[in-house]
Amino acid sequence: YDSGKLTCAAKDIEFGKKIRVENIETGRYVYVTVNDRGPKQDGWLVTLSGRAFDKISKNGEKFVDVEIEIVE
């Protein structure tokens, strides 16, 4: 895990897959690569690296509602 890279953890998506993660409220999105398993919290789709989360969140947010799409 490297918080400076555009990566994420996902429960059921293959390692190495690229996904598009969009903040439902703002429309901001980021493309990330799955490189870990998780999240452990029920109802969560992905856990983003710090850099990836910063690209789609507003200042001070800790959690956002997202929609994901596998792109490759």
C-alpha cells in the first residue's frame, strides 16, 4: 500500500483491475487500480488510497458515497 498512488482495496474485484470511482454528490471521479482486499465495513464498496480519496472528496470529508465501474 502506498497512499501516494492511485489504488484501492475491493472485496470482489480482481487485483490489477482498473475501476472508475465517482463521488455521487460532486461528480468528481478518479481511476484507480485494485491492489488490496477490503474494506471490512459492511456496505462499503472500496477503500481508496489517500491520493485517490483527495481527488474525489471535499475538504474535511472522511467518507463519501460512491459509484464504481470496472473499466479494464
